Amino acid sequence: MGTESSSSIWPNEGMVQGVASKSTLGCLSRMLTESIHTDVTINTTDGVLKAHKSVLAACSPVFESMFIHDLKEKESSTIDIGDMCVESCSALLGFVYGTIRQEQFWKHRLALLAAANKYGLGEVKACCEESLLEDISSGNVLERLHVAWLYQLERLKKGCLAYLFVFGKIYDVRDEISGFFHHADRELTLEMFQEVLSVWKPI
Amino acid sequence: MGTESSSSIWPNEGMVQGVASKSTLGCLSRMLTESIHTDVTINTTDGVLKAHKSVLAACSPVFESMFIHDLKEKESSTIDIGDMCVESCSALLGFVYGTIRQEQFWKHRLALLAAANKYGLGEVKACCEESLLEDISSGNVLERLHVAWLYQLERLKKGCLAYLFVFGKIYDVRDEISGFFHHADRELTLEMFQEVLSVWKPI
């Protein structure tokens, strides 16, 4: 309790923002989980979800334009997401509405990455890249490299190349490398070759 | 970058929630400031504001019921807030949408408190009480006591009574106390008297 004049400097700078933010996030979470005044239906491959045009439009330029222009999405208030299952799409909404749980994110991060790329969700994309960088292993490095290439994730690509050639794990995936070279983009295989040339020297 | 198996324990526990929350708050802030798909108009005493039914309904049971029951607010998608100016009401929306600035809160906290009480915004109310407790002074203690009484703010009331009688500041407001006793609620004056009896002793 202050005991001096009312002109005293504000003692809890930032306190209000903190309380307001927390309360706002709780509010938004209820909007999603209790379907409060939802005005858009999302059709996934195996189920339907309800959401808010305002939230989707504010987070994604792609959703935004769907509702602005006279596309069928605007008229029907329905979005077809034909390449996501309801569980992955719930995770996507969870990210957007701030309710996502860590294990849910972890489980669906590849699907989230694809959706983030498609709908222009920069923060989701960055978060997925960061996460995929964390647990590169011999079992997934070639798949990750492909993903990095597909979605233009420079840091992830560099991470995979370093894993293979700087840390020398290329020997762990020797059996798979031939199949990979047969199917991977030529530009990517060229880049891998250049990486070898730049970090390896003849004995 | 992980160099071992993909079964490693998640290294950045909570990272995703943090990123998602921040991104969600930015999203919600844009919804308000850029009036993205607003669907409700708020009439204040001196201006009009735009907001979202879903957000208002999620934060306040009073707003929620306005849009559920067949009240005029539902039909017209308009809320009349005839006891708030546009600036105070902006601060209220700012709290709800998580965009409020500290000085804005500080300036409008009495109006916010009245609105929080009216619309059942528990967190706004608690935040206002906390703030009003911070800078009790001789110049405002009687007004604060009245406010505490009006909105059933027990902590603020106790703070004011302690300021007056425990810290002995009652002498600073001697000139005003007579006017206060003429207009204040009888229950409140009784409580003040009991406070004196409980903390003061005859010399």
C-alpha cells in the first residue's frame, strides 16, 4: 500500500499487461474450446471443426483473402482443408488460439509445417523448424533434409548437412543415401555434394 | 541440434506455448486495432467502437447472455454503454483484447472498475482493486473507501481503513470527514467506527 502522494511512480510496471494478457488468452481459449459464436466451419479429411473468421483472418493472409474476395469460402463460411486430419487441424487451431500443448505440437509438427507453409503462418513455420532442428537423428536426417528443401527452411537444411558431413553421420545412412539420390531434387543433391567438397579434404 | 536418437526428452519444454501465446496475442490485437471481421457495434457517450461478439461473450457472462437471449443487443448487434466515454471504453476493450497500456489503465481504472463490476469481468475488477491499493493517499482515501464500498472490494476497504486508523492518517482528512459521514452509507460509517474501537485504545 502506498502511503505517500498519489503522484508516486507506478510501482508494478507491466503488471496490468501481464494480467490482461493472461486473461485474454483464457478468453480466446474458451472461444475455441466452447465454440463461442463460431462463424466458420472447417472440413478436414475425417471431421469438422468450428472456428472464427476474425481469428483466422488476423493470423493468416491466405484465410484473410478467402473471406474478403468473393470466393466460395466467403459465401459458404466453410473452409476445406482436404489434406489434414481433424487431429492435426485441431493442433493448428490450438497454435493459432494459443491453447496447443507441447506434446500435441510435437506429434503434429510435420503437418503443422505443411499447413503453415500453405496458409502463410510465419510463426508456426519458424516454431516447427526450430523443433525439427532439435532432434535430428540418423533415422530422420534424410527426411528432414527433404522437408527443409520442400519448405525452404535454410537453418534446418544447414543443420542436416552439418549433421551428415561435419559430424560425419553420413556413414550411418549409407544404405539409404542411394535411394535418396534417386528421388531427391537435383539442386538439393548438388548442394549436398558441394557441402562435402567444402568441409572434407583429401587424406 | 540433437545428435542422438529421436527419443530424446524434449529440450525446450514450454517453448511452443510461449511462441503460440505471443503470436495469438498479436493476432487478437490486430483483430481489434484493424477491426478484422468485427460483428458488434458499441455505442458510448461520445463515439462508436467495433468489436467481436465471440470475444465479448467469452470474457463476460453479461455480454454472453445479451447475445444468447433475444434481447435487442442480439438482433441489432449493437451494445449501448451509455455510462462510458469512448476513451474509457477503448481501455476496457484494450484490457479484454490484451492491448492495454499501463498508463491507459492507470488513467481509466475507476471507469474500468465500474464496467468490470457491471459486466462481470472478474480479472479486470481484481486488477483495478490491486492498482487502487497501490497509491492510497490522504487526498483520495475517502473516495477510495467509497469506491471499495460500492463495488464490494474487501481488500481495498481494509487498506483504506488501515491507512486511516492504523497509520493514523485520519487527522489529515479531518476537514472532509464530516461531509463524508453525512453522505456515506450507514453500514460503512459503522464499520469505520468499529475499526477505530478495535485498533485504538484509551490513553
